[in-house]
Amino acid sequence: MIRKGRIGCIVRKEFQQLRRDRRMLPIVFISPVIQLLILGYAANLDVRDIPAVVCDLDHSSESRELLEEFFASGYFQVASYVENHDEVEARLKDGVATIGIVIPQDFGRKLAADAGPPLQLFGDGSESSLAVIALNYASIIVNRYSSRYFLDRFGDLPPSLKPVQPDLKIRIWYNPELKSRNFMVPGILAMLLMVMTMMLTSLAIVKEKEVGTLEQLMVTPIRPIQLVIGKLIPFILIGAVDIALVILVARLLFGIVIAGSVFLLFALSGVFLISTLGLGLLVSTVSRTQQQAMMTSVFFIMLPMIILSGFVFPIENMPRLIQYATLLFPLRYYFLIVRGIFLKSAGMPELWDETLILFGIGVLILAVSALRFRKRLE
């Protein structure tokens, strides 16, 4: 029979160990508060302020009223005004806008003549769920505007006479069938690459601390920078293998063919690995045990990055302050890069801004981590 006193002793011992491990206390008590704050503010499924590119070829009072209807609704905001269809496609391909609104010439004249004027809506299918919601909102706004236009012009219409609606033509680019797997698979590649390289890096280095082999390496002629490079190269190769496996599985099982350059995907993934390996190295410098390294990586880095990267919740729906905070997360830029290459056949001209920012963040993280790791070794 187990005595209650013995159980109480074991419970007290566990609490004493937890209290002595000062690096675990923030993980246990502070990380839940941080996660709650992030989810409470960022987890917003209400779609607002969808970026739209506008091409108004009519420049009539009717076209201006229709656009005012769009942007007064709160569902859309102007991302750019352009002068032709090619620029609409360029803005969608660059990721500047999610929806394109094209008002052709003679829209106002045909609307006044009850001729059912044409109106074009284009959606970025690489974000399938957001594109569907945006196009549904746009269709409702167009129909509501048409009904009010005829009501203001003719007054109450008899039941037998209905106002002529604009001839709405909707087209989805980059993912015409709006398959969710086309949206999810590139995102999974990004998360898999982040988890594997960052977690393995931090755990491998901390494990060497625990077993004492890191101290043995410190007394050898190997320089700290050589040790850092030697530690990171295997995980770069592991990341490359993971990318190849995802591409192969996406092609064979899901039928997803990369629209852009495979070489460019590997090259820009290497830029992303600078950040993830740097973060793994940084975690290893603040952790004494593998348990600490794993929990620090998950709760303080990976979960916030996934939530605030735009993969789960649209960044446009987040509070303005959090939107600015997302600019610091490498995963946000890599999501844009990998989806652009997978679905939009984007090249360096379209991805140059994201690549440059991602490279800058990665170099900064890796430099700080390597410097801290070197000081620990010394």
C-alpha cells in the first residue's frame, strides 16, 4: 500500500526541481499568456480590408459610384489603381492585391440604357479561401449597387420589372479550381522546413552540451566559427532533402506541378534556411536541456510565427500593431515566395522584395546567434 506521505514527498521534490530550473519557469507560466494574447488579437476569421487593384476604363460617375460602394463597405481597400488588364495581372502576381476590379468603357452608358454592362472581377486563387470570400462579397456589392441605381432612377419598380444587373464575369487566376490542397501544400513545405531545421539544430547542439562532447570540441584546435559552420551544414542538406521530398510527394500524390523554377525554389529556400538555422542556434544558447530547447522553440518561436505569418489567419484582419509585428517574421516572406513559385510561376522580378528582406533578417539572426554561441564557447 502506497503511503500518502511518500507521494507528498515526490510532489514536493518535483516542485522544487521546477523552481530551481529558472529557464523552465518562463516557458511554463509566461508562454501561455503570450500565446493567449497572440491568438486573441490575431485569430480573426472576419474578412476585412481585402486589397484590391482597380482598373477603371470608363471614368464615369456610375463607375465612381460603384467603386465607392466597394470601398465604403469595409470589405475592400484600394491597393493600386492601374490603366490596363496586364497591370491587373501583374499586381495579383506580385501579391499586392487579392482581387482585381476591371470596369470597361461604356459601363455607365450601358447601365443607363438597361443594357447589362460588362464588369470583370479577377481573384488570386493561390489564397483560395480568401479569394472565394472576396468574390462573393464583390458580387453582393455589385448587385446591391445595381438595385439601388435603378431604384434611385425609376423609383419603385413593379414586381414584373426587375433591374438589369451588370454582366459580371469572374475569373480565378493561379488556382482556377480553387483546390485547397494547392494552397496548403506550399504552406506545409514552409512549416516543415522551419520545424525540421530549427528544431534539429537546437536539439543537436544542446544534446552535445548534455553529454559533454561540446566541451571536448572546445579544447581542440577547431575555431568557434568553424564549429558553427560544421554544425549547420548537415541541417542545410537535410532541408534540401526535405524540399525534394515535398516536391516529389506533391507531384505524385496530389498532382501539383510547380509552375515556376525548381532551381529558384531551392535557392530561395536556402535564404530562408539562414533564418531557421540561426534561430535554432540561438535557442541552443539559451537552453541547457533538450526539453528546454524543444519547448522554447515551439512556444516562443514556431507557434507565433505560424499564427502571424498569414498561413492560418489573414494578416489584413489583424490589428495594425500586430500587422507591423508580422514584418519581423521570416516565415511571412517565405510563404509569399513558395506560393508564388508553386502557383504563379513567379520569378526574381516578382519576388525580389521578399527575398531581400528575408535575406536581411536571416543574416541578422544568424550573426547574433553565432556571436552568442561563440561567446558561450569562449
